[in-house]
Amino acid sequence: MKPPIAVFGSQDLSSGTLSLEVDFDYPIRLCQVLLHASTNISETVQVKYDSGQGTNYDVILDSTDLSSESNYVFRPTGVCIIDRNDKFVVTCTNSGGSGIVYVSVICVPA
């Protein structure tokens, strides 16, 4: 079994939206996306497959509206692999404008 790889990011929502891109020079499989906020937030969290073939091939894997919540977890229901020209993008809106969000994206080499 190949060891997991974690990519971390954070964003102060009073300064802007979160946008974390995850890509590698080799194929990877997405295991889970974890988001924790420093306070309860009411924002939209989105996980997107961003295809290297162009926007016509991009897919929203998950989009969740948090309502006074501080935690978000996304685990694909099936195998979700990206190639070296693709990436996963995790975003969180900042319409409420407060709190810091911390994101962990856990992958394994495919």
C-alpha cells in the first residue's frame, strides 16, 4: 500500500475566498477533503475536478452549503483519479466574511 500524501491550505475569510489547487507530476487518487473553520460559518464549499483537457471536461465532485457549521468532510463514493495534467480544486466562499478555514486534502499515488 502506498503512503498517503497530504496537502494543506488555509485562508482568512475576511481577506478573501479559499482556493486550493492540488496537482502532482504523476496520477493520484483522491481519498478525502477535510475542512475545519475557526468559528461556525455559513459558506459554500466546493470540490472540483479540473481537467487538463479544458473547461468542457471539468466536473463539480461536491458542493455543500454550510449553515452555521465548522466542519466539512468529502470522501468520493468511488475511485477518483487525476492524471498529471489535471488537478483537484477546493474552494470556500467568503460571503460571511469571518473566520479562518483550514483544509487538508488526502491523496495516494494511483
